[in-house]
Amino acid sequence: MKIINKSKGSVLADTIVVAETPLKRMKGLLGRDIFNKGEALIIKPSNSIHTFFMRFPIDLLFVDRNNRIVKAVSSLKPYRLIPICWHGKYVIELPAGTILASSTQPGDSLQIS
């Protein structure tokens, strides 16, 4: 699987894990020591996340039902909470720096294939 920013023509991730069950959504990235470039975690459904007990910062993309980014958060540090993103249907967690390096922003359209 790949996550492609169709608006910018860039690949955001090529190693993807999808967390769709309650247990997988709860676990998320907890327990990991590193989040490598090119990796992503898609949490479905979700419109808010926290980084309690995480060991590294992450980038977040809140995405609507049409695969359009409605909110982007760069380098969210551990032990933070993000308010609900009402239009977000799922969240993509990426290694910190991915959003900046790819110039990804709200309004961009994504393709997950």
C-alpha cells in the first residue's frame, strides 16, 4: 500500500498499517521506539488522537470521507492531546517532518492504494 498526495504528486508513505479494530486503534504506535521515514499508521475511524506514553513526535493528517486533508499537525510531541476534528473521518500518523518535507497541507487530495 501507498499513500500518495495527488495534489503535490508525492508519496507520503509506502509501508502502511491500518488500525480498524478497537484494540489496534487503542494501541496505535504505543510501545514503538522508532517510526521510520516512509511508514504510516491509518486509524479508522478517528477524528482525534493523543500521544500519551509515546516516545517520539509524529505528524498527523485528518482526512475526510473524500480523502481530502481537513487538518494537518506537524511534529506533535509526546503527551499531547488533539481536539476533535469534526470533519475528519480517519487519521494518518506519519513520522515527524513528513508534512514539511512534502509540502502537504489542508485541501490536498490523497490516494491510498
